[in-house]
Amino acid sequence: MLKTLDRYIIRKYLSSFFFISLVFSLIAIVIDFSEKVDDYLEDDIPAEAFLFDYYLNYIPYINSLLWPLYALIAVIFFTSRMAYNSEIISIFNSGVSFYRMMVPYLVSATIIAGMHFFGNHYIIPESNKGRIEFENTYIWKNNFENKTKDIHLFLNESEKIYIRRYSVRDSLGYDVTLEQFKDGALVSKLIGNRMEWNTEQQKWRIKNYRIRVMDGLEEEIIQGKSIDTTLAIFPADLERRDNLKEAMTTPELLSFIDNEKKRGTGSHQKFEVERYRRTAEPFTIFILTLIGMAVASRKVRGGMGLHLALGAGLGGSYIFLSKFSMTFSTNAGLPPQIGVWVPNFIFIIITIYLLIKAQK
């Protein structure tokens, strides 16, 4: 059962947290608008488009990134005031231990972390679809992350395609090789100078092709200038946007990762990082809540300013370490689970140390 003190701290925590979220969201919108206003005016974008299609979906997105930091600032903000007003000392004098006082903090962190967890996996990706569609249409028109040379893909278990060079702008592939296998043996090999997308028929047209058909020791060669073929690949598969992963709910993300592994594209690593990030970040709220409590519960001469400075330093260190380790996972082959969770493990050690040294 929650006691009066618990309800008091929970109310303080949640009200401070959502107030800080509101303030920082407004600041983020103003900064983002000032950066993009030239694009809005240049493309003559309707006001309702960037207000409802973009900024209405931008608010959940920016909050999903900063909620752990908001939690730290909120805890330091109201706990430091309690310490300054000698409320913490009064709580200790009434017989409440430091660790018992942690209970309402953890209850509040559980509420926020639960919302963050569900939002990261389902709500935020859904809202990101509208935001990303707006950005791709008006702002980042060329934010493709494409491998334009030496593309190797498994179309299915029995078909493999190789494209030496691909042009995103024209949907053209050059020096194409399509191999078909049966029971592990190569039975057909198509080589073409160029492949282009036929929009009307939704098929690939291969120019100046030669097909080698193998049947045991026998071989047949078929040549021609043009052939339409149905492949399990579309231009969209070769024209991937940088922000694609942000617009996928976790079930969609898992399905996409599984499909990428089957195709052997080697590009699933960053999507794996996104998958584990969505779970690790809500857990961070517990860590930063306890850090904020340990730092701000001691009454010091510098008051709230010193607490906020120390908290901002710890929060900035966490964000830097998190981005650094995730970059290692994405580009240097570090397993995604380790890259995403290492900052949490390191800060758990820091949290334990600060809790031991906290005023009791």
C-alpha cells in the first residue's frame, strides 16, 4: 500500500516529468521549425501539412528520444528542492530509510518506463510513418542508403542475383547475373548487360541477355536482346531510405530482419540495433532515476544549480557512450545486444556507487 509520502513523491515526480516534457517539446519544435522554415517556404508546403502531418507526429518522436534524460532532470529538479527545504532530512528523522524512500521513485519510473516501452515498440513507429513520409516528400528527398555497387541478394532459396552497379535515379542495373539452383546444383545462369524496371507490367526487363541452361552434362545457350522476367525484388528494395527502421513497429521490424537475413544482404545489423534499443532505453529510466535521487537528495551549498550541472554531466556522458557503442554495433561488427546494453551496465555500476555514497 502506498503511503502519504509515496503519493507525495509520485505526484512530484510525474508532474515535474510531464512539465519538463512539455517545455522541451516546445523548444524542440521551435528549433526544428527555424531550421526547416526555408524548405517550407521554398516548396510552398500547406500549413496544415507541416502542422498535422509533421509536427503532430514529431512530438512523440522527439519525446521518445529524450524521455530518459527528462526523467533525470525531473528527479533532480524536485528532489533538490525537497533537500533545499529540508524535507529530505525530515523524512529521515521520521524513521524512513533512504532505501525505503526509493520506492515511490521506482514506482514513478515504472509508470514512465512502461509508457516508453509500449510507445517505442508500437505507438512511436506508427506516428513516425506520417512524419517520415512528410520528410521524404519535402525535406530529405535524397536520403537513400543504397549499396550501388556489387549487390548480392538471395531472392529465395533457389535464386540468387548479382548486380555490379545500380542507379537509384533511373532504376537501372548494369552487368546482371541471375543464378537458379536445384538441390544445390546450378541449373540456370542468366547474364545481361542491363536491367530496367517496367512500371506498367511491374516486371524487370533485361537487355542483351544470355542464358545458360544446365542439365547434367548437357548445356543449352539462349540469347536475345530483351526479356521480361518476374523477380522477387522491387526498386523499393534497392532504394532504401535512411529512416526506414523508425517507421516499423517491432513485429514489422522482426519480419524485416528475418527477410534480410534470408536474402543475405548484410544490412540487418542496424535494424537489430534498433530492435534492442527500443527495450534498453525504457530500462535506462530506472538507472537515471536512481542517479538523480542519489545526487539531489544531499543538501549542498550550491543548491539546485550544482545538482543540475552534475546531472547534466552524467546524462550527457550516458548519451555519448550510448551513441558511441551503437555506432560500433552498426559499423564495426559489435553484437547489437552488447552495443545497446553496455551503457546501461556501466551506469548500473555508477548508480550503485552513488547510492552507497548518498546521504542517508
